[in-house]
Amino acid sequence: MVKRDAVLPAWTTVDLIIGWQKKVAGLKLNASLHIFNLFDKGYWQVGNEYGLLPGAERNAQLNLNIGL
């Protein structure tokens, strides 16, 4: 018989954010790199009546911003 728990196991992921800022000719330049789930750890994000959904794999986001 399979034991069914109502609670998902605990999990931890590590995110990394690296940023850069500089003023050039009166403009504010910003850049940042976000890496989510840095170690690409598998985990269960949601469990409901439809089953279990896995969490996101490692992914990255690059932001560039120029301001006055």
C-alpha cells in the first residue's frame, strides 16, 4: 500500500543576482543578471487534486535599463 502525505517535502533553491550601475553622459546605465535555481535542483512546487507539478529548472534573466 502506498502512503499518501498531504504535505510536500521541504526544499531549498539558491538564486544568484549580479548587478552593475554606471553614470555616462548624464544617463544612468543599469544591468543585472538573475539566475534562478542556480544548482538546478529538482523539487515539487505544487501538489493538488490533479497531481504534482515540478518546480522550474535553472533559468536566467538579463535586465538592461537606461534612465535619465
